[in-house]
Amino acid sequence: MLDYYGSIIQQEEDIDKDLMQAFKSYRKIFISDMIQTLREEQILTKKNSVSGYCIFVRPTVISVMKERIQKQTDLNLRKLKFTSYYLQNYKDIDVLQHTLSFLH
């Protein structure tokens, strides 16, 4: 059935499955949490037509998710490098934990 007028609504469960499949190399809980956050921020809107989701919403959401994953990856890499340097040169773990708590 064709959806010329946007009359067929894409179910949230189907959107979740689609996005989980698009990011299947990541942990499910990580992607699930990100989807929930995007809904809370209204980047991933509710009640999308099938055609509207496929043409407009999906590409935007995937782009936002990729950008957020890249930012988180970069931050985690910086934390790892800092931790490695710190442990080679200092011994106070409390200061390290306190410092890392600011990097989120």
C-alpha cells in the first residue's frame, strides 16, 4: 500500500527496531537510551507517517545519533589518555576521580 498522503502512522516500536538495526554494532542499552533522549528532546517526534519517517525523520535522527556517538567516543578517548598519563605520573586516585567527574 502506498502512503502518498502520510496517512499510515509509523509505530514507535518499528522506529526503535529500525534505529537499533542501524546501530546494531553498539550496545542495545546505549542506543535505546539515546533514542529515549531524542524523544525527550523532541528530535525524534511521535506520530510520524511511514513516508515522513523514511524521508525526513530517519536521516536526521541517524545523523544526530552518529554525531553524539562520535562526541562520546572522543570524550572517552580523552579520558582514557588523561587517565593513562595521570597514573604514570601521579598516585592520588581521588584527584583523578574528581577530575574525571568534570568531564562528561
